[in-house]
Amino acid sequence: MSLLTGVGARPVGAPGSDKAERRDRRRWLPYLLLLPGAAWLFLFFVVPTIQLGATSLYDPSGSVTAGYAMTWEFSNYPDAIAYAWPQILRSFSYAAIATVIGIVIGYPLAYAIAQKAGRWKNLLLVCVVAPMFTSFLVRTLAWKTILSDNGWLVGFLRDIGLLGDDGRLLATPAAVILGLTYNFLPFLVLPLYASLERLDYRLIEAAGDLYASPTRTFFKVTLPLSMPGLVAGTLLFFIPAVGDYINAALLGNTNTNMVGNVVNSAFLSRQEPPQGAALSFLLMAIILAIVFAYVRRSGTDEVV
Amino acid sequence: MRNRSRPPLSPEAAALLSLSRRTLMRGALASGALAVSGGALVACGTKGAQQTEASCVSEDSSGSEKTLTVSNWPQYIDVDDKDESKRPTLVAFEQKTGIAVSYTEDINDNNEFFGKVQNQLAECQPTDRDVIVLTDWMTARMIRLGWLQKLDTAKMPNFQKNLLPSLKGRPFDKNTEYAVPWQSGLAGLAYNGNVTKEIKTVDELLTRADLKGKVTALTEMRDTMGLILQSNGHNPSDFTKAQFDDAINKLQKAVDSGQIRRFTGNDYAPDLAKGDIAACIGWSGDIIQLGIEDPKVKFVAPESGAMLYSDNSSVPNKAAHKANAEAFLDYYYDPAVAAELAAYVNYICPVVGAKEEMAKTDPELAANPLIFPDDALLAKTKVFKALTEAEEREYEAAFQRVIGA
């Protein structure tokens, strides 16, 4: 601790040079602490990002055998959009729908755990987190069993007439959105829980004392106070959901592929790395724009 | 009280919420600067990956080093019933030759493995592997790129004598000197007899009304397209662009009509077993496994012809133990050894004479046409034509378009 603060254990009246040395150390210490993280980010984020950005501007007529020439081919971007706009749109709409469903399921859940669960709180939290101990892939494959055409869920939905006699859930958009919702829900619930847990229940009582209806209390007190958690949670949910391709690959059909599937195909199957890189960059840019807009908007008093 | 105080924000939320236009600008400028300087760094693009025998010469130190490093797919070699870490045929090889084999199951996907070794092989650097096992088309790509060493088949008498005739002189390896089939398999039709009646042709699969939405095909372009080409009466080993387009249109129709539910890798197998899909294009090895659990799951080689594929062992450039590798691969072409391996892995055994060897120990398995196909079946199977890089990209692009990516 004394290292960090630079005060404390040293005797008063130490030589001046010692003091200077301490000040010196205090100045570069934060940078030293930053070093591992910065080196990591540089090696595994900055360098690959630059590489990817460069790849997106390579001459698309190159090949693995002949190599790729850097021709600053900015037309790769419009070309990539022309090729994959249905999948790009689909990625954002599926992720948005899944996020809304996630909030509908996750908010009451987080609220119940944070405010009403009492001594069950920890157990319920473990229940939210426990599925993450198994692999993402296994969890998604498990949904194939649950949604199976001959499974009880589809049988039940057919019985009550929600699905036609030969209706199914697997290989439909519904299954993909459901998979996205399930897989990313913990990322939404945990930050929400963190901010709801800190919510002072006396504020809600006070709202009641001032004759606010429960609904009004929710919208005037609870929701605004949980906004930071909701914003962080929706972002942690939405961003990976947009880029996901496992759910579409395992639970979807040819018309539910998302942009991640196209990137995968561009790099591995079609051997068109410039297009894959351009799509990756586009995705990053669109997500960044959405996040900035969202955070700025929800960060102001208009929403809160 | 207007001056509401908020609970303290978590650092993450605070960071997110405190983004102002100024920080945004600063970030944009910084990333811009980064992109420009980074762009200068990588502005030269990438070099070609083509190698030739002259440009990449490998030394063989087998004489002094009795070691061998093999990379293969998981569950592709026999293991001891009692001790899964022991591999009987491999142990016997080590005892016989004194060559210590380091056997790793680190190939899970052709494309993924290609990505793993691409940079080394493009630069003519060692991959630290002496034997790699890859599917036909990937082996073909590596041969085309000049990344594999030519084997001295004169030193491989078993291989010369016992290789299945239909696997000799395949289109991508005309002189049979780069690729040694490890195991082969068929791509054909499969159905679950609990859910549907027998299926005999590719056309049935693509059009029969009772199968609508209960059919899958493989994401492996050569298998799916090879079967459709044959159903049109064309030869997958030798076809024209127009014939390929015909086949693609046929596939597109089946996708548009909702007949085909999905395109899959190996993951069709559990769906077929459960009956979620009634029929599919699948691989013989998987279906044998399913058939052991449920005899009503059956593999069908369509009348028009099935596709024969192999996983091939090859020696990559700069691998330092080529002679050891040749001894190793030749050992597995000894019929008795091949029979032991085939009894465990259940794929098509590419070794002539293994059937007779297996008949001594397990006559039932030896009679299985999907492990030891008879001549009638082999006569109807085809190997997909060797594609140039341009063709590969063109056909794969058309196929990926149909499967939605």
C-alpha cells in the first residue's frame, strides 16, 4: 500500500533525495501497472485490428497462392455491403429482438434476486451463472434437444395450436433468437443485479408515502436508478449477439444466417479475406456508432 | 428537491456514461492516426504462398533420429479396450522399427488446420510435423501450393501392392506419390426408417413431398455437389461449368421450396438419430455408428453413384523424418495391421487384403460393404475432380451463396 500512495511508513525528515526518488516512483508507477494490460491490448487487439484493416483494403483479385497486393481497395466496402446486406440487417434485428426479450426476462429476474430473494440470493445468482461453466457450444446443442421436432415443447405447442401440425421450432428464426437470448442473458442480468442490489428500498417506500402508484414508482424511482446497470447490461448482451454465428449455424436455416456466418464463409470457404475483413470492420463501425448514440442518449436526463 | 443524487456508478458504467463529444473526437483521431501508421506498416500486402521442389528443399535426418511426429484427427486410430492411452498398432510399430512416434490428435477441421500451418508452409518453414492427415480437397490444395514432399514409394512395398485400385492415380495426385489414404469413406444418402420409408435417389431426397423440411445436406461442397452432379447423369471427376450450374440450380430449387432444412457438418448425426431429420446427405462412417445403436438408421449409396473421399497422410515441406514417415505409412498398409485399424474406426479400409485378415477375427464386420465395399459399389463411386484455385473459389462461392453465407 505504501508503494501506491507513497506516504506512510517512512520516517519524517528523510533526506531530500529520497523524497524526490519517491515522487519519481509515484510518477511512473501507474504506467508500470498499465504495462501488462497495455502490452496485451497492443499484441492481441491493436496489431490484429491493423492487420484486419489492411486486409480489408487488399486487392480482392489476389489469392493465397499469388499473394494479396495492397491497393487501398476502398470499393471492398460497398461490395461487401452489396453482398451481405441481408445478413447484416438480420444480425442487427435478431440481436435487437433478443435484447428486448432479454430485458423482459432479465429485469424482473435481476430485481427479484436483488430485492426479494433474501437468503436465496446467492443460490439464485449461482443459478444464473452456473450454465456458463459449460461450453457455449454444448449449451447451444442442448437447445437442439429441447426444441426437437419430436420433443415435448414442440408437441405441446402443436397441441395448443400455436404451431401447425407439421410446424417446428428448429431451423427457424425463432430458434436462433431464442438461442441468442439464452446464451447472452447472464451478461444482462449480472450488471442489472449489481445496480438493483444497491437500490435503497427506502426510496421506494418514500415514493409510496408520496402517493405514487407502484407503476409510477417503478418508472420514476426504480428504473432511473437502475439505468447504469441496464445500459451496461444491454451493451454486454447486444454487442456479442450481433457478431454471433454459432446460434445461426446450429439452430437456423439458410435464411437465418447472420453476418458472422458470412465472415466465416469469406475467410474459410470462399477464400475472400478482403471481403471478410471489410465486413468485420463494417460491423465494428456500426456497433460503435450505435453504442455511442445509445450511451449518449441514455446518459442524459431525458431518458433518466 | 431537484438536485437528485445518484448512487455511485460502477467504473465500467461511469466510463461508458462519461463519453463526451471531445473524448469521441480524441478517440477517432487516435484511431485514425493508428490506422495511418499501421497502414504504412502493412501497405505492402502479402507474398504469394506458392512453393516448388526447387524453392523449398527439405533435409531428411531419419538416418540419425529415430523419431516421428504424426498429426491426425481424433478417434482415428485403434486404442486398447482397457487402457485408452495405449494404441496397439502404434506400439507394435515402435517395437518393430525402434522409431519413437509422437502421435497427436490435433486436426479437427481442414480449414482450421490450414490456417494453423499456412504461414509456416508459405514461408518454407518447418511445422514440426512429419505426417499430417487431411481430406482430399485440402491435400489437393497443398499439393497445388507445392507444400508437400514427394514420397519415395519404391521404399513402400505394402503401399504399392495393397492400395485399393480405385484410389490409385486420383485426379489431384496422378502418380500417387504425395498422398497416402489413411481411411476412406462414402458420402451418400441416409435415412431414419422410424420416420420415413426407404429413400433410393438424390432426386427423391430433393423433391419427395413427405420429406419437406426434414432433409439436410452437407456444407462440404464436393460431397453435396458431387452427388447432385451424378444424379443429373454428370461425372463429378470431369464436368463442365454449365453442368455445375445445372446442379447448383437444382440445389437452389430444393432450398427455395423448403425441402432442405439446413446444411450441416457432422452435426446432422444426432438430428438423424432423433428423427428431427428424416433423410440427409451424410457420411458412411457416421451412419455405421448410428446403425449400431438403431438398425433402422441406414446408409444408401444412390443408384446414380456415391462420392468416395479419403483422408490422406502426407509429409509437409521441411518435415525432417520423411524416411521414418514412409516406413510408418507403409506399415499401415500391411493387411493385418490395416484390419486391426479398420475394426476400430469403421471407415472404408483402403487396403487390399485387410478384408481377408479381418474375416479371421470378425467375419461380421468383414462382410460390411461400408468398410469393405464390393466392386459393384466401388464402380459407382466417384472422386471429385481436382480444382484449380480459381475454380475452387468460383464453385465454392456459388455453393456458399445457395447455403446462405
